[in-house]
Amino acid sequence: MSNSILSYVGWTFLPNLITGWIQSIYYSITIRAGDPKPQPGTPRYIKHRQRIHIAVIVIYLLYTIYEADYWVRQEGSFYQDLDLPVDVDEKKIKARFRRLAAIYHPDKAVNPEEHANAEIYFVKLKSAQDTLTDATKRFAYERFGPDVLKWQHVSSIRDYILVGLQTVAPMYGGSIAFMILLSLFGYLQWGRYWRYLIFACLAVVEYHTLTRPYWSPILTKVLNPFFKNFTSHPPILPFQFLALAHKATFTFFIALGQLSPLFAPQERPTSASGPAFDEQHLQRLEQLAQSTEIETQRLLALEMAPLVGDGVGQNDMKGRVKEWLVQNTIRADPEVRDAMGRAMAKRRVGAPAGARPIAT
């Protein structure tokens, strides 16, 4: 339980912390000394951070699943205690127990400390033998784990299934209620469909695994053959498979919550459009026109000084200066072009931004 808590707590700060470290190292390697680095808030910096953050979350997700599998293997199973395959029959189980009991019997311990340890180990072997040689208990153990040894007033497979379903039902009910509550408050909106679909698939797989007299095909045809042929990983029992499925599902939900800000569509601020925004642009356009007029008068005064008394030359110079100011000052300004485009769009439906008016 403590390892699970630490794992979930790690999701709150480790991905962001590691992302910052990797991004700093990435810039120190790829950018030469003296060259400017992308600053926080710039498009390039944000793009790099998003890609690194996605990679960190995916890697941490895989590591969390590997960690859960490691602790499942550390806890072991009755088959591993007796060093037997999962398809062993009752006769071989009893023979194996007799052989181990002859080696690890507490009476063979030479001192009190070894006697206590041997007694604990012998009781563990005896529990494994008693459980696996009883068909009903073996069925329950493979699906619900060693907790079935603590269950009382159960004698048949049906009793074990009913008690087992009662133990997992609160987890599903509480999880569904929690997700619905978060959705009502505006959380978990992005990827909501996939959360409910994956959770429903998990429930179907678990119900099938717990109630069928045979093991899930996921174990018998995919996972355990792969482990046997390509790794030294011991076979996974149904209750271990379900424990890993729970861990992987909820960890995936956490990862999905951290990835949602990176993929969810960003809402554009409403203040960037509407009458207030157009009024601000018109005011800035008016100020620009006034400053341009003042600059025009000053330039005209300077350029017209040599042409005092020459009416034709003055008119020609005024026309050229005016055309230059209009082309290079007013029309080249982005805000002016944007305002003109919106004004034309209001007059002509479907006109692109910055379009010229229709000649009449």
C-alpha cells in the first residue's frame, strides 16, 4: 500500500520536475555556447517542452507498471513456494510437499532462531499444499489471491465467487462515482469517453476472469507463453493479472489527466474580438493617421523648400511624397491591414481579411 501511495504522489511533481531537467540538458547539448536559448513562453520553447513532457509521462507510466509487476513477483505465489508449474496435478503437489517438508521441517533446526524461521516457512508450505490440493480452494486462490484463506463461512466455488465479487464491487462503485463527480465540477473532460470505455472493459475482463472455470485467454494464449519463451518471468496467476490491470488502468487515468492540457484545444480569449476590440483598433488607427499627417507636413516643408515659386514641381513632389507615405507607412502597418480586412468583410460576406473593396 505504501508503495502505491508513493507512486501516486510521484505523479504530482516528478513529470514536471524531470521535464525541466531534460529540457535544460537538451538545450545545453544542442545549442552552442553564446547562441540564444528559447525563452519560456516562446512558441519554440513551448513545443519542445510539450514533446519532452509527453515522453516523460509515457516513460513514467511504463516504469510504474514495471514497478507494480516487480512487487507482485516479490510477493510470489503458492506455486513458486513449492517450485511447481501452474498446471501441476494433486499427486505431484503432495510429493513435492513431502520432499520439502523433509528438508525444512522445524525439528531439524539446531537453534531457537532457526527453529522459529523454519516453523514459519513450514507453515507457509503447508498452507500452499492444503490450498492447491483442494479444488475449490485452488479455484478461489488463483482468482482472489491468498486473502481467501481468511474468508469464513465459504465452502463452495459459488460462495467464494459471491464473497469475491462483494469485495471488488465497492472499488468499482466508488471509482465510477468519483469520476462522475469530477466531471460535474468540470474536471476530466478531455478523454472522458476513453476513461469510461477502458473502465468498462476492465470490469468485463475482471468479471470474466473471476467467474469462469478456466483462465483468461489473455493469460493462457498471450502473456504466460510470452514470458515462458522469451523471459525468465514466472507465470502470472489470474489474481496477479487483475492486480496489474488495476494498477495499469488507474495509472493510465493519471497520465491521461496530465496529458490532457497538452492535447486539449485551447480556448481563445473572447476579448480578442467584438465591438470593444474593434473600437481599440479604430482609436489606434486614428492616432496613427494623425501622427502620419504631422510627419507628412514636416516632410513636405523640407522637400518643398528648393521648389518655392515652382508650382508644377511642388504639385509633383506633393504627389510622390503622399504616395510614398501611404504605401510604406499606413498600408504596411499590420493593425491597419487587419482593421481594413474586417471592415471589408462586414461589407462583403465571405471577403478574406485585407481584401480590397469591389470597384464600382
